[in-house]
Amino acid sequence: MVLLGIGLALGLLAVDRHGWVPVSVGASSWLYNGGGTGARTLLGAIASSTIGVAGTVFSITIAALSLAAGQMGPRLLRNFTRDRGNQFTLGAFLGTFSYALMVLRSVRTQQEGAFTPHVALSFGMLLAFGCVATLVYFVGHMASRINVDTVIDLVSADVAEAFEAWVVDEAAAAPAEHRTWSEATAVVDSRSGYLQQLDASRLADWAAEHGTALRLLVRRGDYIAPGAPIALISVSVEGAAEAIARATALGASRGSWGDAEQTVRQLVEVAVRALSPGINDPYTAMSVLDRLGAALCGLANKHLPSGVHCREGRMVLCVPVVTYQSLCAVMFHMIRQHAQGNAALLIKLVDVLTVVLSAEPDAARQAVIADQLAQVEADAARSLANEHDAAEVRRRVRRFHAVWAAHGHPQATAQALLGAHDHA
């Protein structure tokens, strides 16, 4: 936007110098008709005010980032720094400042040669009014962005996007492995950092071309220590470490784009911080649980990748992947651990698991959900001193089992849910 402001200034100055504007338009009261001294004063006011407000906008943004980091976690700051509204606001003020400076340098008074760019000055005034509107927009926009519900919605959208890119169209049945990896050779990596990107297709092509098979020991988001094994190779081939290095990208942070597990962790962090004694906001944690349940419901009837890559019917690459069980553990374990003794949160956990169970047709996934429920039930029995709270948790657990028993029979499932709501 700064470059655009400079380009507009140069273009409109050329229009003024060559007299491309008709005389009737140039004499219009809608255009600036003052002299050089007034033009310099006007442009100076625009330049000084826009750069001053830009500093204020930057200060407000930093304050909002500090608030967000303390309440919702530093890993969510990228949601503010990449926000197009904040970027547009800063760009508008800085672009207008650059425009005003470029036009100001060309203004000449009567003693200097008398050149007043009327069109460029008039457009500068329009930009100044546009900056006023942008400032009004920014105040409302930033006030809504630091709202925790808005942040939860933004991260939930990231989770949904990551899940959409993560799932596969068809169930990938892993071929029977005739080899064991007991005689495989370890491949070490001299780099250090978090595995952010992996070009599995390229690595699988390399393994197939060299007649070997690779089994990675790390997945996206794992930290790679220098000198530690990063993979196993069935038949030792020279250049394996270099091939893995070319197909992977490490970074100082875990990254989250396209990483389903990491985006879920960001959402869980909001709930865990909300449950801390310093914040003590259980309603935020409940909102997070609703979004996590909705994300799991969105995975119903969808297939997860197996991590096995084949070429010509032969397995050439095996990559560790996130499973449904590990995903549920990331979603609920930390929240459940921090919710001990909080009857409202434990009841909400049971209700969310019940909703997920009612939408999930796969028996293996239902067993995973039931295991999560058993852990919640055990924590409730141990941490709830009030018998009425404990009884309410037990009643919600019975509702879960009624829905599970009626699964596959829509009418019975509806009756189980309806009966629970009637009691509630």
C-alpha cells in the first residue's frame, strides 16, 4: 500500500504537469484551487497527522496483542498479526503519508516556479477523509477481535480447514508388511528444529527409485534433535539423509498451517488458560468444548490417512500420523485434568462426548469416545465432594450409555436424548 501511494502520487503529478485534465474540470470547485503555500500547509498537515495516527494504531495493536497473549496464549498472536483489517489500517495511513510526501516535494511557490498539482492535492484530501473512515473502522474491528468468542471462532475455522485438508476420500488399507524393521538401519539427521513440512510423495518416489523402504520416526510437529535417528531404512542407500533433508522443512516453532493436531492444541490452550485461577472463566472453556465437539462431529463418515505410501503395490514409505485416539486425547485430556472439581465443566464434557457419539457411526471411534467418558467419570467420582453434583454427572453418563446402546436406531437414539432433556 505504501508503494501504491507512491505510484499514485507520481501518476497524478504527471497528469498535473502535462495538463491532461480539461480546463473546465480543473476550475471546478470540487478540486483544490489554492496556491503553493496553502498546498504545502495542507500536505504537511495530512502527512503529519497520518503518521501520528499510524503510531497510535500501532500502539493499540501492540496493546491488544499483549492482552491476547496474557489471556489466550502467545501462540494465537499470529491470528492478530495476519489479520487483514489490521494490515489494511496500517497500510492506509502509511500509504497516505507516503503519498503526501511525494506530492509535497513537487509543490513550488511563485518565487520557485509556481507549480501547484491541483488534481494530486484533491486526491490527497480524499485519502485523508478515507483515513478518517479507516480509523473508525479500526476501533470497532480491534474491539471485536480481542473478544475471546471471536478468537475461538477464528481458531475453530482454522481447525475445520486443517481437518478438511487432513482427511482422505477413501480408507487407505495398509498392505501387509512382510518385512520387520528389526534389521533396518537408522538414518540420523544433523539438523535441529520442529518438523513443519514434509513432502511425502517426493520421499516415496526417491525410496522407490532406489529400491528401499523408509519408515519415519517423527511426524509433523515433532522436534528433531541433532544426531538423533529420524528414520529407518530397510536397505541402506547412500544419500538417504540428504533425501530426507530435501523432503522436509524444519523451523523454530511447531507451526500450525495444515497441522490438525497443532491447531487443536491452540484451541485447547484457550480453554486451559480460561480455567487457570488468574482468569477463572469456565464459560470460555465450555465454548471451546462445543467447538471441539463440532470438529469431531465433522469427522464422522470421513477417513483418516494411514501414513503408508506405496509404489507399484509395494510399501516404500511409512509416516507416523495422527490417529482418532490421539486426536481425542489432545482435545480432552488437558481440559479434563484442569476441570477436576468443577462440576459444570465435567458435565459439559460428558454432554459433548454424548453429542459426538450420536454423530459417529464407526464402532472403533465409539470405543475411543467411551474411553474418554470413562476418564471423565473417574475424575468426577474422585474430585466432586458434593453428592448432588456427582449424581448429576452419573445421570449424564447414563444418558451417554443409553445413546450408545441405541446407536443405529434413530428413533431409539432420539428417545434417549429426549428423555435426558426431559429430566434436565
